Amino acid sequence: MKLLTLSNSCPRWDDGGLLPRSPGGLVPMLIALLSEHGGHWVFTAPPGSPPAGSVSLNGGVRLHPLDLAEDVRQQHYDTVSIGLLLGLLHYLHDTSRQPVVDSDMVDAWTGYEAVNRTYANRLGELAGNSADELVLINDPHLMLVPEFYAAQGERANRLAYFLGTPWCEPDYFSILPAWMRTKLLESLLQCDVVGFHAGRWVDAFLACCRRYLPDVTIDGWTVGHRGRTTRMVAVPFPLDVDAVERVRREPATARWQGRLAELAGGRRILTRADRLDLWKNMTRGFLAYEAMLERRPELAGECWFASIATVPSRAAARHDAYRVENEAIVRRINERFGSPDREAVSLIYPGTGGDSRNSVIAALGMCDAALVNSTYDGLNLFAKEAALLLPDSASLLLSENAGVYEQLGRFAVPIDPFDIGGTSTAMEAALGGRSTRADGAAGRRTLLRAESAGRWLEAVFAPAGFPGATGQLGIAV
């Protein structure tokens, strides 16, 4: 088997090889696959990094960072990939004003196309185009790569595109102009497989194809378009349980446990951990907790809400505004229900140091409930970490709109992320030990321990007829 992967996300490495990061998500999974099997990884070099050619690492791993001009990077990443497409797929656009597809957006789209063409050209240079070659494209930043790669000629390799985001329903997808919708859908249908974390995102994608591509045929999760066949899969990213256990044993985790225990002061703990992305829905989470304290003010002395937040590496103005908004709500809650020496709610920024994940692992091991109330989320890794680490008596309050709900919903308390009153009631029940879904700890841990990066890769490529899907990876399924 030969593996080539493309992503906007980039790894870290040194002379010894790829460096581990968090216990789950795209980059750690690609690291696991390439560390085991070797292969090529094409990605965007971090902004400000010195120009670098291809890098050879141990184990047959070859890295290919692409250096982008800053103006093209801003068009591709900030304006189109994040500002337009992530906003679309997560239902974030205020359609009374957004998006504005004017001449500036059209110019930015040319930058998006240029970066995607650069990726496709690099893929064409690296690909051996043999039947045992797997090409895995990731991230909504690269949705035109399949179209540009297909234009290079016939291929024999297996091509899969995996989107770690949600996919929106056709009515919302229509806020893109027709020419843009068509290009994105037709490009993705150049792949043998298109994958998502959850079946509901597959269904939404198929509904968009059905409405906006008049010459498409759909049979179940199989799409025919202009002589090509594309199969859909829903395969959630695995959690690297061994990596979680390693982090749990690190001294930094013990230090965080001590710090959090001091802040809790013996109170029951509700925790959450998020990047400051708007779809994580932190604001409604704080408002729900405030509503709980308004009903039961005595709980401020019995419970503590620890919200761990990280700032995106390329924070934009909307992230800054979101941070200010949430800090103001937390400040108000503490003024109303906290005391000079003890906060009712703490917004904790562990920083960008190496122990940020330790803070999350520490909190999950000692809390009474964990909250995930995303408005729309492709997966949500924190929910999987919670399912593994929460004490047996603790509850996972889980948004029904998180992709991981399909996998873990039977072990969780369902949350409507837009219903502040319902979320508040669920918080009160969980912190009072009255949750009805805090069971199944053994089952959820067994499920998570059975996952692996290799099994995930096999599940993605099996519909493409990869002949080694159950053998060449050396994994028993």
C-alpha cells in the first residue's frame, strides 16, 4: 500500500520524525498512519516559516510543505476557506448580510483556485497512479483539488475526500452562487469516496447533489455523475486512547489537577473545553448556567463551571469579539453569584504551551459533568475524550447537532444547543446526580478502545474497492 495525503493542517517534526500532538483529530491521525506505513504528506507551510523543500523522515515519510504568498494565503484561507466555506458548513452566516459575493470575493476565489491547483499539481508529481495507492484529501480548504487532479488524466489509484466539518442542507447551501455550488459539488464527485463523521452530513451532501446537479443519479449512498461513481461513508475519527492515557500520566496533568481542585474548593464541577470557534456555542452554555443559578442561587456555593478555552492560531476579528462577549457574560455571572475569593464560573486559558491538553484531561478526570453544546459540529473530539475519562457517575451533556452524537448519543444526555432552558435543566440534573444517562461507562470505553487510525482508513477506502482493505494494512477487522 502507498499513502499520499493532502491537508491544509500541518504537522510538527524534528530530525527524529513526526511529533505527536493531541490524542485525536486530523493531524494526529495522519501522523499515526504515516508513522506506521510511510508515505507523502502535502500541506500548507505555517505563515512566517522559512521556505523549505521536501523533508525526508524516518519510516519512509516524506513531507511537502507548500509556501504560499501572503496575499494568496489570505484569499485562500481567511476569505474563502474560513470566512465563506466554514461559515456556510456550520450555518454561521447571517443571511440578511452574508455572504457578500462581490468582486472582492470573486478575486479571493481565484486565490482559492490557485492554491488548490498548486496542491493538485504537487499530487500529480508525487502520485504513482497504481491500484495500490491511496490518496486522502482533507479539509474544506482543498475542495477543488479533485477537479484539478482529474484534469491531469486517467488514474488507477483510489481517491478519497474526507470532510471533518458538517455539511449544510440544500436551502442554506443556496446562499452560494450557482457557479460556486456547482464547482464544489462536481469537484468532490471526481473522488471514489467522499466521507464525513456522521450520516446526517452525508444525507445533507446528497440532498445538495440531488437539487443542484441535474444530471446526477443517487442510489442510497452511491452517486453517479458523468460516467463516474462516488460512494459515501460516515466514519468518525478515532480517539487515540493510548495517547490519552499517556497524557493522563504526565506530571503536567497532576499539576493541573491540583490547580483545578484548588479553584473548585470542594464544589461539584461542570467542565467544557473548546477552541474559540463560534459554532462551539460557549455563549449559550454560560447563559444556561446563569439561568440555573437564577433558579437555584445556592448552587453557586456547591458547583463550579470550569470552561477551558484555546484561541485559534490565526484568530480573526470575530474570534476577538466572541472572546470579549463571553468574558463579559462570565464577569456578570461572577458579579451576581460569585464571591471575592471564589468564582462561580472560570474561563481558563491554558495558553499555547505544551500542557494545554493536560488541563483538559485533568478536568475530565475529576468533574461531575461535561458539556458539549455545539450548534453544528462535524465531530467534537472533546466528547470522545469525555466518554473515555469521565468518572462512572458523571454525565456527558451532548449536543444532538454534534456529529459524534450518532456514535455516543446512547451514552449521553441529549442537548438541544439552541434551548437555553433545556440545557440549564440538564445541567442542574447532572450536577445534582439526577441525570438519567450517566450510565454505560464500560460500553462507551469499550467502543472507543476498539478504534484505530488503521481501521478508520480501511473503512474509508473499502467502498472504493481497494483490494487490500482488510489485509495490506496488517490490521484484523
